[in-house]
Amino acid sequence: MKTDTTLRNYIGGEWVSSSALQHLDVVNPATAEPMCRVPLSTAKEVDNAARAAAAAFVQWRRTPPTERIQYLFKLKNLLEENLDDLARTITMECGKTLAESKGEMRRAIENVEVACGIPTLLQGDISEDIASGIDEMMIRQPVGVCAVIAPFNFPAMISFWFMPYSIACGNTYVVKPSEKVPMTMQKVFDLLHQIGLPKGAVNLVNGAKETVDAILDHPEIRAISFVGSTPVARYIYSRATANGKRAQCHGGAKNPIVVLPDADLSTTTNITTDSAFGCAGQRCLAASVAITVGEARRIFTEAIAEAAAKRVVGYGLDTGVEMGPVISAQSKTRIESLIQQGADEGAKVLVDGRNARIPHYERGFFVKPTILQDVKPRSEIARTEIFGPVLSLIHADTIDDAIAIVNSSAHGNMACLFTTSGAAARKFRYEAQVGNIGINLGVAAPMAFFPFSGWKESFFGDLHGQGKHSVEFFTQTKVVVERWPKDWSRKF
Ligand code: NAD
């Protein structure tokens, strides 16, 4: 792709050039080089997409679910065939390693596979003879036009938490990717074009705040799925619901892992390193706080510091690289200033990833793995989402103290426990106030057939992305009560 290429929108079954006056460069975070330009589409373009989707909805909702999922089977095959190319694009625009990008694509495909089960998942309920000769049933019907507003850190996967389910349920769709990583969705929509969906069934509108606001205010758009930072999640939830829409808004995170003295040290260290520094810490399920209990403190601190310092940092397309850059120069500056803030609050910078210089990629936005030791649970650094490769170490005397620290967080996305004790694991699972729990796991990412949960400031709404929650979110229930007089049967 040439650097002066401007990405297009996909509306009503066609690629269309945007009439936007404003554009942003899409920058490779490892090289700092612009790769293309993304338009910040206008409200008029959102209107075109919403109208195209509304027009397509009339026939699409009448298409039997068994027929609708045939498109998804084709999409799955095309995604498999193009997996390497899509993964390279993710690495180029988002910075994660090629292996991480392939893992992201696997998760995206998994959601298409689960959505292929919609004919079964859509089955309704019926009660016969609620009174003599009267039957009552509950059926599910699609909501209408739905939309996703996605974050930068998973350019493919996040839209797939929602889009396949939504269209399989009979809705039509609008995707608004992150303006920082819009290239992957261009490729995905090329594939969606190839599977021959009816015109308007899926639409792509690039842009930023103005585009999002137009989506939130558009009367034809009935349901919004959002994933991103907490302040924006809160904003989107309140504006969407004030406009009478359904909304499910996944927000930010500050995920703790708790290490008990009986945990297996090498497994715990390896898993925590991957969790904290995988995707350069830019995962909503990244461990960002490690709470050591009792004796675990000394041995875990030494082991994690050694593992962090050894992590190979570089361009995600290069062989042997274990961690890529963060998304932007602004993000690098922000992360480095938060590390300084941690130090100013009294933490020791045990491993310092600031001022990283990667040979051949001197202009890239790299922050190396960083460990802050003796972080105070109430300090700002222990509470703020850093969204970078920084792990804060906190100490607790008992598991109860550790759980109290976990539960004092404003966020509630994930918490993990490392232990060999079943009783401790059960206590943690029961008491931790978060939506996703990992036991001896560092990234407790639910499979596509489970909802991707999230509590407190990590989620606004009721029904989460993925699995059966998607069927609930993307359908509305209708209850029908029927009486057929008994003597009518004499006519036959
Ligand atoms: P972000 O909130 O900045 O942006 C997300 C989307 O919202 C983008 O499409 C962007 O264009 C739009 N947006 C941004 N500001 C807006 C505004 N003021 N008004 C309207 N729309 C706006 O998030 P990000 O930086 O792209 O992604 C990182 C964040 O996403 C982190 O906080 C991370 O924890 C979170 N995240 C959460 C989950 C989860 O499952 N809970 C998953 C992935 C990422």
C-alpha cells in the first residue's frame, strides 16, 4: 500500500471514497513510518451506511438462519486462507508480534465458528395449554441495524466478538474500526465482499469521534457494541442508551495476579511474563499488578525481574522477537511518564524499560519490560491503567489482604491466582470482584462460546460480547399467546 493511499469505506456493497475533509496518517509503530491515510468520515457517511443497512435488513431478517450461516462458513474458509496476510497487516499497524497476530486471528475465526451455531442458539420456548386450548411461545427476532466501535489493540478480533453473531441473528451491521489501526478491516471487508452477502448487510465506516457520535445519534442504529477505554465506554453507554439504543460497552482494566507461596515458581513466572509483556502490555487482560503473598515475595521478585530483562524486544515481523512496540509516540511518552510517577510515589524501578533503543528501529515507539517494586496499593500507579509493558509489584501478608487489594480496584476485568491449593483457588474464585478469573493462568480469555465478561468500570451494560450473551443482545424477544377454538378442527 502506498503512503498516499487513502482508505475507503464500504457502504451498500461497494467500496466508496470518503468525502471527509480530515484524515490521519496510519503509522507503523515499529518504524514510525506512515503507511496510508484514514479518512475521518462525516455524519453524512454514517447516515449512508445506516440507511444501506436498514434497507438490507428488510430481506436479511427474512433469510432463514440456516441460509445466513452459509455466508459465515464461506467467511471462515476465506479467513483461514488469508490468515497469514491478515496477521502481517495486524503486526504492521498495531505492533504485536506475528505469533500474537496469528493468535488474534484464531480468536476471530473461533467467533465465526460459534456464530455458525445460531440456528440452534436462536431456538425459542413454547408452553402448550397454558389454559385449555391456549399456547404461549417466546420467539426471538433481530433488533435491526447494529454497530461496533472498536479499539486499537485487536484490529481484527474485537469486531468479530460481535459482527458474526449479529448478522447470523438477522441484523445488518456497521463497523467503525479504530482510526489507529484501520488497515486490517479493509482486508476483512474485501473478504466479506467476496462471500457475496446482500448489499448493505455489512458496512465499514472509518473515522473517529465525529463518526462515533453520528453512529450514537442515528435513529436507524438500534444497538451499539463498544470496546475501549473506560471514560469513552462510559460516554458511549450513556449517549447510546439516552438515545434509546441497546449498549454493551467494555472498558479499561487494571488486572492483578496473586502469587501464593505454594505456587509453582517457574510456571508462574513464565505465565506472568507473557501476560504482563505480551502485546507490549496492550491487552485488556494483561497482568499489570502482581500481588505476592508471604514468602512468595522474594523468590517471585527475583524470577520475574530476570525474565522481564531477558525479553527480546523488536519489530514484530522479525524472527525471534517476543515483544513489539507500543501503539504511538504519545502512548510511549505517557507510559514513560507513568513509570516516573510510580518512582515519585516511592516505588523502586527494578527493571527500567524507558529510553529503549532498538537497533534498526531507532524511531519506533518501544518501551521495554518494566518492573516497579514495592508499589503501594493506594498509590496512583497501582490504580491507573498504564496499557504498556509495566508490572507493579505489591506485597500482602495474607490471601485475605490480597483479595482486599484486588477488590479495591475500580476496574473488574480479570484477576488471576497462582497456587497449588484447591481451597485457596475456590476462595479466590468466589470472592474476587471481577468478571474473568484465571487460576494458574495469566490471560483468562474466554473461548468464543463463553461471554467475555467484565465488572465495575470495565463494563457498562448487562450482556457481554461473545457466546450466548450475543444471542440475547442481538435479538429481541416476542411473546405470543394463541387460542384456536376447538370446533374449528371440524372444518378439516
Ligand atoms: P479508546 O477508548 O481511545 O478508543 C476506542 C474507540 O473509541 C475508537 O474506535 C475511537 O475512535 C473511539 N473514541 C475514542 N475517543 C472517543 C470519544 N471521545 N468519543 C467517541 N468515540 C471515541 O481506546 P483505545 O486506546 O483504542 O483502546 C485501548 C483501551 O481499550 C484500553 O483501555 C483497554 O483496556 C480497552 N480494551 C478493553 C477490552 C475489554 O474487553 N474490556 C478489550 C480491549 C481493549
